[in-house]
Amino acid sequence: MKNPISGLNKIFDNRIRLGVMSVLIVNEEISFNDLKAMLEVTDGNLATHLVSLEENGFIKVHKGFIGRKTNTTYSITKLGDREFKNHVRVLEGMIKGIK
Amino acid sequence: MYSENKPTQALEEIKQMMHRSSRFVSLSGWSGIAAGICALVAAWIAHQKISQYTLENSTNYNDMQGAYIFKDGQLLLANQLLIIGILTFIVAFFFAFLFTWFRSRKTGIPVWGFTARKVIINIAVPMLVGALLIWRITDLGVYGLVAPACLLFYGLALINASKFTLSEVRYLGYLQLLLGVINLWAMSYGLYFWAAGFGVLHILYGIVMWNKYERNEKSVV
């Protein structure tokens, strides 16, 4: 029998990365600052997790400007969308397994 | 590795984050109740002004000067009603904001964020267009269209913004539209429709929402 846990993506074990993905799946595009406020994390902490999500190809980074200030926004990639939905499905499956 | 041990908790957090990040959820039922009370008080004052005006004008209706007073008086009344309207909007908005702010302090969800901005923009666009139309309507002296226009554009604004806040706001929007449409064919009862839409419906909405979401809400602070 296949171990149900094997379907879980290790990247999403971290709750900040999980939070980022949850926000991005329902919002087309979101800025760094809005993400920070929603997840209630520090700059550095959030940045590290965003880099790892980007390196895995789950999110896209767009660097823009509002006047002279940088405005970095993030959006989900097709791969990220698929992987995250799969992750949620596995979690749901585990709950059904327990019941 | 919490997600391996507690899939239920992980799913709950995902759900919460999706909901919180896409919708403005702090809107308090008390905001609706307060705005409704403001509207009812305003409608009552406006009613007094209008009856006072009709009373005064029926007394000197026959002499020539009366005709002039009538014209000036009508303009004066329209201006007074406009001022009442603007003041009501400011006071109602203030109280609506206040109660929502209290609630967001209680639940620990920041009130001014990305979702609040979306709600404001989606309400502001139809409301501003509506305000311009009402301005033109009063210029042309078709005062009977003011109340239906208020209700119709407010209803559209609510439906437009409901995508980014509690979905029940949509039903409030539909009811406002319904009142506005009926009012189009009963223009002399504008003030009553206005009071029903902005007063009674807001209060009912507020009570329903408070009962549904806030009655058992625990404070996180």
C-alpha cells in the first residue's frame, strides 16, 4: 500500500510557506508588504521563504516601481498551483483515512 | 513537521488564510445598525423640513410674491436636504468605521489592508458615478429621481464589493436594487423608500450579521 504521506510536499511543511501559497492561490498578485501584514512575519523571515518557493518554481516574482520605491509583487505559477492543490488533496485524504 | 501530524490543523489554516486574504471579514454588524439609525434620523429630519416647507407655501400660495418665495424656497429646501444627506453620509460612515475597527481589534485582524482597499475601490466607483448623476438630476429639478438613484447605485456598489467582503453583502445589495426599482414608479414616496433602504435594511442586515458571526466571537487580545 502506498504511504499517504509520500504525496505531501516537503516544501509546504513550513507554515509560512503554506500561508504564502494559501494567499497566492486566491489572489492573482500580491505585494511583499501585504503578504507580510497578512502572515504577520518579519521581513527577513518572509524573504527567505519566498526565495525557496521561487527556487522551486512555485511562485513568480515581479519587480516594479511605485515612483522611486520598489514594489515587489508575487504570483503563483502553474506548477505551484498544481503542487499546492495536490498537497491539499493529500491532507484531505489523510483526514478521511483517520475517520 | 506539523502538517504530517495534524492535517486537520493545516487544512484549517489554509482555509482561514485563503478567506482572510481574499475578503474583508472585519465588517461588524454594529456598523450596519449604526448606519441604519443615522439614516432613519436623517429621514425624519428631512421629513420635518419637507412638511414645514409645504405648510409655509400653501399659506402664501396665492399672492404674487408667494410665487417667488416658492421658487427660492424650493432651492433652499433642496440645499438643506443636500446638507442633511452629506452630513448623514459622514456620520454614518464614521460610526460604521468605528464599530468595524473595534471588531478588528477584538479579532486581531488588521482593518486597513489589501482587502479593505479592494472593498473601498469597488464601492467608491459606482458611488461616485451615482453622485454625479444625482447632481445632474437635481440640476434638472427632477427631485423624485434622487431617492431611487441613491438606492440603485448603492445597491450596485454593494454587489460589486461583495466579492471582497462577507458574501451576505450581496443580498443587501439586491434588496436595495429592488427598492430602488419599485421607487422609480412611486416617485412621490422617495423619502419612505430611502428610509426603508438605508435605514431599515441596514439595521436588519446588522442584526442578522451580528447574530451570525459576532454573538459568539471570542476576543484574542
